[in-house]
Amino acid sequence: MAPYTAGIVGCGSISQFHYDGYVLTDDTEVIAVTDPVEVARARYVAENGQLRQYNTLEAMLEDAA
């Protein structure tokens, strides 16, 4: 496991660039994604592998604590 973990906030088109940037590093693993639109989250996970899914940022941060 990488020393750092990251969560993607929002599943819009720019989020893929953020994800790709994290994947290029050896020390960060993307583990979660949050978006209020369930279809957007599902599509994002289908394209990028198994990620924890949240409908709010607050829920994602609460789970991380």
C-alpha cells in the first residue's frame, strides 16, 4: 500500500486527469470517489477500478477518519 491515499471529489471530465496524475506516482493510491450523481460514480468506478463510492464529501471524509 502506498504511503498516501487520495479521494476524487466529483466525477466530471477533469476528474480523470486528476486520477491519471495520481496513478503516475508511486506513493499515492486513489481509494475513493464522491459525487452526488450515482450514475456518474458508477461509470467512474467501471472505468477506473474498484473504488469506495460516496454521495457526499462529508461521508467520504467521515469514513476516512
